[in-house]
Amino acid sequence: MVNFIITLIAAIIGGILYRKGGTSDGTLWRDLGVPCVGVALLVILNHLDSFSFATFIGLFTSMGLMYAAQTTYFKRKNTDATALNWVLVGLANGIALIPYAIAEGCWFQVALRTFILAILITLWSEYQDEASYEEFGRGFLIISTLSIL
């Protein structure tokens, strides 16, 4: 129950940061904020207080890849995103955790999360018309699905 509450709080923070990054306040709120919340959640949920150097490198590298995944919708400027763009956003956010999977051996969980993110981000983004909710939802999904790991 405690892990659920921690994950819910982190996912709400992730959603807020993702949305704030989509405003005129600057994209770093999303680009850096969401990966920081994600790594912090992984550390808390997996009790990684005494993790190995390999796990540290895996987390650090995954954070960098998560940062990169936040910076693109895989589309040209001034065009609308399509379902394919949202699938790619979900896949990018999922595969960003491959270095963590290498360090921790959680390959199945990373693959499952990647698949789930690709589907949920696509469905959410295609059927949510309000930009604020749409962006909040993507950030929420990116963080909440980390509990699969």
C-alpha cells in the first residue's frame, strides 16, 4: 500500500512536470523533471540504497535516455502528431530503461512496460483533446508504469 501511494504521488508530480514543460515556462520542467522523478521512484521502490556501481551507471544512463525521450514527439515542426508519433513516444520512453535492465536483469519487465507505454500513451493522446490533460496524462503514465519494474 505504501508503494502504491508513493507511486501515485510520484506519477502526479511527473504529470505536473510534463505539463509544465509544455507551457511557456520552458521544456526543462518536462525534459529533466520527469526523468529525475522516475529515477527517484525506482530508487525508492526497489530499495536501492546499497546498489552496485553497475546499477548506478544503469540508472544514470537511463535517466539520460529518458531525458532524450522527453525532447521529441518524432514529428516535423508545425505538424500535428499522429498515432504513429505517439507509439514512438511510448516506445522511446520504454526502451530508455534498457541500461537499467542490463544492470538489474529486469528485461521482461522493461519489455512489458515498453509495450504498455506504447499502447497507453497512444490511446491517451489520440482520445484526449484538452492539451493540459493530455500532457499531464503522458507524464503520469511514464512515471506510474515504472512500478512494473
